[in-house]
Amino acid sequence: MLKRNINLFIALYAFLVIGLETNIYWHTQLRPWQPITPIGRIIFYYSFFTVLSNLMLAFSCLWLTFNPNCNRYCFKVIRLNGLVGVIITAIVYNLILRGIHKPPNTLLLFANESLHVILPVLGILSWLVWGPFRRIHFNVIVGSFLSMLVYGIYIFIRGYITQQYPYPFINVVRIGYVKALYAVGSVFVLFLGLAFLLWVIDCFRRRI
């Protein structure tokens, strides 16, 4: 019962925070470089790796709330994407972006800390304690990596069309394609490294 309640809490917490930011983005142009129209801002908002990672974590936790023994391939990919994604989110934000990103109000400060610190910690700790394990294997990692590749292609195509990028270290307009592709490549390598690390932990936890 505790495991299900924790998963439900994580899912609802993430949906609440993302819903809050979605409402703010719909009604307000927070920065002059953001899209002018509400729909444009929503598309821009849901292009952030942070948002998508927390959404996948939330959906996987909600899935586990109602089907704790789920063994479907799509669930495994979503679960791994969510776990690895929020780890990368926490690392990149707290090491690189925290000093340059200042939320303009208290609500967005709360949402910002929730998505970049609280939810990643809750998500990883809940997995380390309760799993479920036996859900990570090579084919799941391949599926997760391919979905990351699709996301990267989408970001560059959208950026080429709109001249807008969700993160400064991949902003081709400012730093050029070479540096942007190098940054993306580094994130891909980090993603694979963390995915294999979680696989090792998953294999170890199966034996306990």
C-alpha cells in the first residue's frame, strides 16, 4: 500500500506542477524571446527535456499505481526514460543552469525546484527502494535511446524553423551547430551511461 501511495503521490505532484506551469505559460509571455501566442508558448514549454522527463516519470508512477506488476515494453521504455531523464535534469540544471535561470515569481520558483530537485530525488529513491526491478534490459535501453534521438532531431528541426531553442547550450543561433551538436552528443553519452548504470543496479537488486 505504501509503495502505491508513493507512486500516486509522485504522479499527482508532477502533474500538479506541470499543470501549474502550463497555465502560466498559456496566459503569460514570461520572457521577450518566448513565443507570442499561447499555443506557441505551450509547444515551447513541452519541448523542454525537463518537462518531458518529469511527465514520463509521472506516467510510469501512475501506471504502477494501478498495475504494479506491469511488464509491457512501452512501460519499460517510459519508466527508464523518466528515471534517466530526471537524473540528467537534476545534474544539468544544478551544475550548469541554476546560476543563469532565475524564476520570475514564487510560484515558478516552487515549480522550478520541484521539477529539478524534489521530483528527481523522489523518483530515484522510490525506484531504488521499491523498483519494480527486472524491467531494464538491452532492448529497453535501445528503445529509450531511440526516443532520445527523436527528441534531439525534433529540437533541431523546430529550432531551425522558429529560431528558438529550450536551452542555451544547444542554441544554434548563438553558439553554432558544432558546439550545439557537441553538447547534445555529451547528453546522449550521459544518457547511455546512466541507463547502463541503472541496468547494473537493477541486476544487483534482483538478487537481494
